[in-house]
Amino acid sequence: MKELTIRKNEAGQRLDKFLAKYMNRAPKSFLYKMLRKKNITLNGKKAEGKEMLCAGDTVKLFLSDDTIQNFSVQKEYIPPKTAGMDMPKPDIIYEDTHTLFINKPVGMLSQKAKPDDISLVEYLTSYLLSSGQITREELRTFHPAVCNRLDRNTSGIVAAGKSLAALQKLNAMFRDRSIRKYYLCLVSGTVDHEARLRGWLKKNEKTNRVSVRSGQENTSHTGAFIETEYRPIRSGGGTTLLEVHLITGKTHQIRAHLASEGHPLIGDYKYGDRKLNDRFRQAYGLQSQMLHSYRLCFPLCTDELAPLSGKELLADAPELFVKICRDRGVM
């Protein structure tokens, strides 16, 4: 017999989902049969599997060790430093019991693009393991994850859930846009007025490039509606530093939307001015677009997210970003 105590990281999911993660090679039919026969119980009682788990609940498996082992195949977690990576621990700008917010550097993936990638999620997991906030045993049924993604070459705030309940609620808030997201970007040209842009974005999966059509109406019935708001902070040296409020959040939205208005991001070779970008690369070694997610604003929050209620989180821009802006006289 094995007894499992549900921790805060695992709470908020159905019992059958938890069991399917813990014994990830067991057929669903086997799990439901064990529940019916009371070979698996919840808090000492018969369960159906649809019960929502709470921290402190106990799940008992009246199964042999061999059965549990045969139905459980877990991939060993390898910390990034042992996988040939030499990166510092995440730059944490805020942390509480359930959530953690990281200032992601340029060049790091938010999530894996392919199995052998090392992303921010791996560094998050390594940090939580080394700080004793999660155990390797818990990784069988819950994996810390990020709630918003930034392009590899975009820096700034990435939100992460340290518990399943917080992860679910943060994801919902990003989906319904109740969290306001603000970016800093340096664009080509002089921008002297605020604007709220609306349009339609269509992605070419083969080229990983998007196109933008302006306007409120979608006459061709293709693409996703996008909305981007910006205000100029200061102009200088043929560039403007903008604060962008990302209202919707689609692939390359800021980059493509501003380029469609004639103000591409400095350093953005996909949507920008190659000759201008080459000059910045030669002068500064700039190899990424000048785009930084620097501010998140939270509404009133309850339960696991209560500590974030009404908060504003800020992330410092990278040193190179700041240097270029200062040299142009816009920061």
C-alpha cells in the first residue's frame, strides 16, 4: 500500500487526472476499475475519480509496489547546468507562495520548441528544486510552467505558477486580458502622438512570418483580430522610444503592427529596415529587436492570487537596450 498526500502544487485537479500522471502508463480502464473496487481511495473513502483534490487530501493505493512501478515511467529531470548550459539562476522580480515572475533575458526560450531545448521552464524547475519548494516526487504529478510566452529575442516579464491552482488562474487572466501588459520598444522614425491600432493578423506557418491588415472590419474573413495601443515617450536620433499596451497578444503582434505603420523596431530583421539594423549591429553588436516586456498591472485578485491584487510589477530593461536608448537621447 502507498499513501500519497496532496500538496499545494497538486491541488485543484481531478483525482483521475492526478492518478493518470502518477501512474502514467496505466490504462484509464485500470484506474477506474481500481477506484470502483476501492483499491484506490480518497481520504479513506470510495471515489469516482471526478473529485477535485485539495491540499492535505490523502490518496491510498492498495496496490503492490511492482504494480505501481510497472505503471510509472518518469523521465529523469536533468538540471540545466548538467546539460551543458552555464546560465545563472532566473532573475526573479517577484515571488510568493504560489507565483513567481522572472525577467527573461534575450536569447532564452520561454518554453521548449523541441525536446532537447533548455528553456526558462527548466531553469524555473531547477530553482524550485534547489530551494526545496518542490520535490522530484512531486514532478510526477505537477510541473511548474510559465503562463505567458515571449519570443526568444524579446526580454522581460514572464509569469509562472508554482502551484496548479495559481497556474490555472493566471492562465485565465492572461486569456481574458484582465492583466494589462506593457512593453518598451525603440522604433525607427519620429512618433509624436498616441494611437490605438486595430487590424487583422494572418500567420504564414511556413515562414513563421505574419502580415497585418488595418481596420476594424474583416472583409476577407481571415486572420485574427489584433489591437495595439502605444504612446511615445521621447524621440531622438531618428528613433522613438514607445510604451506599448498589448491589448490582444498574437504572434509577432507588436513587431508587425508597428512595422505596418512605418515604424519598425530597431534590430528587427524580420519586419524592419535591414540597412538601419546593420548600422546598429555594427555600432553596438545588437542582434535582437529592441522590445522589452517591462510592466504588468493586476486587477483585484482573490484566493491563491490575492498577494498580487492591485500590484504593478516592473522589470529592468537589458543593459544594451538602456545604452542604445541613452545614446539616442530617448531615455
